[in-house]
Amino acid sequence: MKTNKELLIRGIKFLAYTTGLMFSAPIVLFQAFKNQGHPFYIPVLIIGFCLAIAAIFMGFKSIKTIIDALFGKKK
């Protein structure tokens, strides 16, 4: 069983994007909840929730890509 290095590098890149999303989503959500009287409250809140969902999705995708690189794809 040999490691697919291109797929492993791709998975690590996805993991880096996930880390960025994991830090940016709570910051955006905190700013939205802190400024509830502001006219842009709802758009910022929606962007924060989209970032949070993207962080969860990218987390699963990056871990699956790394596992596929290490153990091979299921047939």
C-alpha cells in the first residue's frame, strides 16, 4: 500500500483552508451578534453561518481526502 502524495498534498491544502474558515466563521458571527442594531446585521449573520457550514463541509472533505491518500480509495 503506497501513499498517493498528490492527493495527500491536496488534502493538507484543504485542511489549511478549513483552519482559516474555522477561525473566520466565529469572528464574523461574534461581530454580527455584537452589532444587532446595525442595518447590516442580517447579511453579516448569514455570511457567518455560511462560513460555519463551509468550515464543517471542508473539514469532512479534507479528512476524507487525507484518508483516501493514505489508505487508497474504496472500490
